Amino acid sequence: MTSTRQLSDKVRTELLDQIPSGWASQAACAASGLDPDAWFTEPGEHAWSAARAVCWSCPVRQPCLASALARTESGLWGGYSEAQRATARSALTEGVPVSLVLQLGETTGRAA
Ligand code: SF4
């Protein structure tokens, strides 16, 4: 499911400010050797879990997550499923700081 919650322009700008230019060149998924389709499988499937593990070792996970939160994407981005990003987006609309939402994934995203 894709979130329909709308982020304010301020929050969207804060998210985009977290994304350094050239970040995608460090994307672990590109060098992982996994089929890119793995990022678009259903949560819980073996391929999805493998892709998610790559995300959690990715040096640009937070910029990737910030990018996906600022847009509306399908699939797994920044180690977050669509449902997890919907939850994160809701937190942002309720005033939770961008930096905290991105950092919370370091502990809650892995266990979810
Ligand atoms: S966090 Fe995941 S989807 Fe994003 S660049 Fe890294 S490996 Fe790719």
C-alpha cells in the first residue's frame, strides 16, 4: 500500500536536504549482485529479505530513505518497506523531526 499522507513543503525540503549529490553512486544494491527485482518482491519473501539485508549494510541508506520518503515509491528503499515508509511519513506529518525518523530506522527498521 502506498501512503496518501501528504508531507508539507517544509518537511519535504528537509528530507531533500539530507540527500548529498552523487549518493546513488555508493548504492550497495548496484554492487550486490542481487536481481534488482528483489527490491520489489513482497515483504517476507526470501529475495526481499536478502535485498533488505543489503540495504541495512548500505552506506547511503539514510539518503536513500530520505529520497523515498520525499517521493512516493513502491518497493524497498532505504531498508524500509512501503508500509514502514507510510508509518515514517505519518510520523513526519505529526511533527517528528526528519533526523529522528531517519535514525529510528537504525533500530526499529531492522526488527520490523
Ligand atoms: S538503501 Fe537499499 S535501496 Fe537504497 S541505495 Fe542502499 S541498497 Fe539500494
